Amino acid sequence: MSNQIRKEMEKIEIPKELHERAVLGVKKASKEREHSLDQANRKKRISTPYKKLSIIAAACLLIISALTITPVRAAIHDVYQRIFSSNKIDDQGVREAVKLKKGGIIDQDYYDKENDITVHFDRILTDDKETKLLLTFRSDKTDLSHASLDLFEGSSSVYVVDGEERKKLKTVGWGSNYYDDKKNEVAEALSFKSIKKLEGKEVTLEIENVTLWDDDGEQGKISTTWPIKFKLDDTAVSERVIKEIEDTSFDFKGITYNVRRIEFSELETRVVVTGRDTKLLTDEDGMQYEIMSELESQFLHARKVSKKYGYIVNEKKEGVFMSSGGERIDPVFSKGEIQGADDEYIMVFAPVKDRDNCTLEVGADLKIPLTSGENQN
């Protein structure tokens, strides 16, 4: 490996500034902010592209076409490993999976000549409900400071292509996005619908358009299509275990909540609850909407936006956590607004090691053991 490449890969920089944008989410009412639109309350969420560490050595990958992992390619890939396993990724499930070397390694490059953007596809992970695609993209000419692959409410989309059929894949949560201003490079952990059913097959995905959010929250786009083709082998696929919860309820701020089920995967842990304020409501015009439940408000109470690490836990505030085998399990705040049944609220936490010994912790005093029934796959 050349000294220049080695020096660039050894540079680890802390992001200096945070670019925030406020965007209109689903129709909800929030205690922290209220916004009137079409005679119904809606809530805003903050979706934040964060500054992040990245690597200039990615440019060298364009001229390397061999599939064999040479020492240079292995070293470069190790730098990608460090990126996606670092705290700068605000999805702890992704971090833990990469640290454990989970996922199918793609290690492919695509050059978008029209926009002078070099894309590196790192790896893919999927289970029964979600797919994670990890990639970076950089440019010497195109300003990427406001760029993201915003699948949630931006101009970006992911499609799976099968012959002449091209099907759009729905987003799951918000994903993670980080920008390195020194290298004009973006890293993405995209979250979208499961492609597990394609295991063992050659898969073609297309990423369409790069979303541009300026400092005032205005949206633009870079019109483009980035293709990627790979075989989805068993290294990329994991199982999701669903456990129904028996007769478990608790009272919080005058509302009785019932724990319906808990879902385990290598990417996350989901706790699904129902209550009087988790149901869809209907206004006088027949429009359906949601309000922010007391439990969701408590869950978000411990969320903090960090300039270095995105959405993190505010240790000074009470929230909603899990414990497993004596270990605290933190929320994954970047997976907000995951939809379940009309009467469900879904809380997402980091993966757990001890699935048979889990407790839900609400506020300072409420501790709810999660006793499961039969396992389901």
C-alpha cells in the first residue's frame, strides 16, 4: 500500500458542524410543538444530515477491478468497517452488526459520470422486515454538503428490478446520513423494505435521485440513477424472532398500555404496545390521524441531537429503555415513525444478547418484565 493511501486512511476527524432541517411528518400532535395544517394537528420531526468521518481512498477503488481481496482492498475495506461501526452512525443495530462482521459484503463501485459522483456499495443486511444498505458517495466537483439519500420524505427512492418490473421499496425509519466536509463525502445507512424473499438470487437495485436539503429546509435533487447487482447469499440474511407477550400491561400517566409482542433480530429489538392513545383517530371531516401518546412522548424525552453522533441518549433525562441480562438497551431514535397496525405503537431498541431475560423500563420507577409466549418466525 502506498504511503499516501495509508496516510489518508489513518485520518480520523471529528465533524465540526451540524446541519439540521425541520420537515413535516405524519399528522400528529406534539406537546413540544403544535402545527395546524388542513384543520388537523400534525407534528414536525427533525431529520438531521450529520457531518461525518469518511475516506478519500475511495477514489482509488475506481481503478481496481479485481474481485480478489488484495491487501490494499482489504485495508480500504477495513476503513469502511470502522466508519459504519463508529458512534457516528446513530443506528446501534447497524454498528453492532458491522462490528460482528454481519451482512453480505458487496464491495462494488459505480461512477456517475454526469454528476462526477463516485459511489461505493459496502454491504447489505436484511431480515423479515427490513433491509440495510451501507454505502458512501463522494465527488471532486459536485457539492454534496446538502446531499442525502432521503427515502423518508425526500426525492430519493430505492427500486428492485426484476426483468421489466421495477418496484419501489418503502422506507423503514429514517436511515442514517453523515457528511464529511473535508472530503466532500457522504455515508449512508439506508433502511427499506425487506428483500429476504430474494435470498439465493441475483438482485438488481437502483437508487434514484439524491435529495438536497438547504439550510432553510427547501428541497432540491440531483437527478440520477445508481445501479447495483449482487447475489443475495445467506451471509446477508438473518432471522427475526417474534414472541407474543402474555397478559402484560402497565399504567403510565393515566393510560393503560398492553405489551403485544417483542421482536428480535440482529439489527434491532422492537417492543409493540397498544393503548387508548395509540389508536388512529378520525376528525370531523373523516380524516384519520394520530396523536403523540404519553408513552411516545416519554420515549422521545431522552432523545438528544449530538453534533458528533446524531441522535443519542440524553443521560440527564428519563425516557424508555430496555434491560437484558443486566445490560441497559438504548433506543434507536433514527427508526422513528415505523408503522404497525392502526392501534399499535412500536418502540425500537438496540439488539439484545439475552432474549429470554428482558425488561421494559419506563421513567425512573416502572419496570415491566416481558414474559413471552410461543416463539414465531
